[in-house]
Amino acid sequence: MDNYLAVDIGASSGRLVHATLQDGLLHLQELHRFNNSFTERDGHDYWNVDDLFDEIIKGLQKAKQKGIHSCTLGIDTWAVDYVLLDQEGRRIHDIYAYRDARTLHAPEKLHQFISREDVYEKTGIQELNFNTLYQLFVHDREQLAQADKILMVPDYLYYRLTGIMMNETTNASTMQLLNVNAREFDEDLLSLLQLRRNQFAELTEPGQSLGAILPELVQQYDLPDCQLIVVPTHDTASAVAGVPSKREESWAYISSGTWSLLGMERQQALNTKAAMQANYTNEWGAFDTYRFLKNIMGLWMIQEVRREGDSALSFAELAQLASAETPFASLVLCNLPAFLNPDSMTLEIQRFCEETGQPIPRTPGSLARCIFDSLALSYRDALYELQRLTDETITRLHIVGGGANNELLCQLTADLLGIEVHAGPSESTAIGNIVVQLISIGALDDLQAAGSVIAQSFPTQLYQPRPVDGIEGLLDRWESLKKQTASSIQISR
């Protein structure tokens, strides 16, 4: 039996998942799970990547203890955060977390030297103040000059395991430094940052093999014989590869986790002025695809409310409490900068409701209801924008990731968008990671074949749209709220 391992690390947790393919069906088993979070130190937020590497080693040890002696292995994490290495491959600086406040006004400062329009035309990437372009712009120039290589977080984890440096394309595209037409680093943007092309590694596409784990690691930690395969290292790119869809259908997706990423899989980038104004992005996907999508704040809001309040309540219990609350009593604009990394998410939501003359949610149930209602309305805006920009009518929406388990939010989404919603699988990121490994070794032909296997292997929940009482008045309130709020609803503005 062939064994496939996926290391899938998000902003709040990570896991090592074991998969097998038997009789055309994919079977998953989680072998190891661990927490992840950034920590504040000296006024900045940092990731502890050494802890993440240690957890990968622990997961591989557990795999061997369960009788997995040989396997393939792929790694995906979040995007945009980077690692500076010297000529010996040692880290020069701790890894900033993208929610760190140092980039809050970076776009305005950078665009004094190059216009937003020029950057978008070059890269096709939406303006988010935490994109790597803006992070590097505010980074200490002396440290940048000392860097022999600049890797993204999953690139660095691959490097720690294999000794091979690369810049995997799906994650590299989120740097907002790749020219979408040349499919290479853009020299004008590198020059603006006073960086050189040779400070980055070779651009590497998903599906390539990096070879075995370093022998000294295998011996020191008693690890299985793993062949490292480059997967879509941006977790959203892996999640989209894990959607159980026939690729010829007109479908859209929401990768629902800490962030909600709503978009379509396309064969060409769409870096028009209208797409820029709507703040849609063209992140690179697996096998020459593009993820034309929009970032929406996502379940980060309820994660923070739960952390600040009664953390004994599960997310399912919070959703159940929310179901008992009055629908649409209070609404917030999820993508306001105030909700990106507030001192208190609860107080920020309450402050917004008070300032806009709405009932103030004070209980866990009313806070959760406010978040879920607001997210669903945000999804509605984004889907209508998506259809307008692409001139396509979307007939099916797939919700994958952890949010696929939230029945209230999935049904709200179907109702407000007036579209059939297929929810699941919740482990789409690990699944996408695995199917790219399977395509790489020839066990699956392509993403089309992978979508069929995923659909047969993992059940999904169908949500049909239902009428919403008072929908016209609700939408009028929503539009009025957006106009009432002076700030733009884009995160970066």
C-alpha cells in the first residue's frame, strides 16, 4: 500500500495527515495535530517556525511508529510571510507575522514611487497591506541587503528537511512581486525594494520532486523514508485543488477558515482596472491555473470572540446559540481594518454597532449571529462582483475548509446568494496537498480526475436556497451601512 503524508499548517493550527488511495477512493487519517499562533515581542508579532519544524518531526515519528516506513510528503502553510537567510542558510531575523501593525500604512508610502495601477497591471495581485511587497518595503534595508536568500515559510520548511532552496509559485505569487505575464520576478519591483533576483531561489511549480529527507535527520530522529514532493504550498491553492468539482462546470468556491477566500479557478489572469478596483487577486494555482478571488475576513472573527470569552464553548455550540438569535439584528463590515488584529474583537464589534446605531451584541450567541450574518452578506457582495467581473453565471458554490461544518453559515450563504451550496470536505487543504502528490507520481491524471476521486471519497452537504423574509429591507440596510461608514471596506485602505 502506498502512503502519502500532508503537512498542513494554518494560522491557528497544524496537522499531519496520512492518506491512501484504494479502489479509486481516498482515505485520510490525522496522525498529529498541534497549535500555531504568533506571539508579541518588543512591540511586534512573530511566528515561531522552529516549533513548527519540531511538530513536523513529531508527526513523522508518529507515522513511522504506526508502520509507515516509506511515503511521499508535501507541505502547505499560509501565505505572504517570509524568511531571510544568510549564505550559510541561517535565519537573519525572526519571522514577522502578517498581522503585525508595521505595514498598516505601507501601501500609501510605497505608492509614492509606483502607482497602484502599475503594480496591479504587473502582478494581478490585490492590494493588502500585509502582502510581502509591503512587508519588505518597511523591513530594515541593512538586513535585506545581508540576505542571501528570501524564502516563504513553507519553502523554508522544505529546505530544513531537504537542504534544497526554492520559491514555490503559488505562495510566491502572493508576494506581489511576480510579473503575471513574464511569470518571473518583476525587475522594477525588485529595484524599488533594492533587492536582486539572485536573492530569491528558483521558481518551482507544484508537482516537482525534491528527493529524500536529509539522511542526518532520518538517522537522528528515526524518520520514515519520505520523498518530498512540491505541492501548492499556499494552503488556499491546495484547498482549491481539493474541491470536489467537475472542472468544466461554472462553479465558485469559498475556502472557509481563518480567512474566507471566495473566487473561481481560471486558466488566465484577469488583471483589468475593474478587477483592481474591486480588489480581486490573481494568485497562481496548481498546474498553470489562477485563483481569481477576494479575501474576506473569515472565521478569524469568531475565533477571537471565542478566545476572549467563554473558550469552553465549541464553535458548533456558538453556531447553535447563534441560530436561536434574531436574524440580522446587528451587522458589521467584516473587511474593515479595525477587525484585522484588534486588541479585543468583541469590543471592536460592539463599538462598530454602537457607532452605527445598531443593537449592541453582548452575549456569545448574539456576537456569533452578528458575525455569521455579516459574513454571509459579504459573500453575497463578493459573488455578485465575481460574476460581473468574469461575465459568467455561477451555478454552484463549493464551501470547503473548516467553515463547511458550520450549518448556519452555509445555509445563510445559500439563502442570501440564491445559489446551491455544496459544503465539504472540511479537510480540503490536506486533500489538495495529497492529490497533487498523486498527480506528480502518476496515480491520478490531472485535477479533473482528482475532483472526481474527491467527490466519490468524501460526502458533501447540499444546501438549497430558501426565501429570506424582508430581503429588500435587509439589503437596503446593508447598503446604507456601507455608505454610512466613512472607511473603505477593503482591508488595505
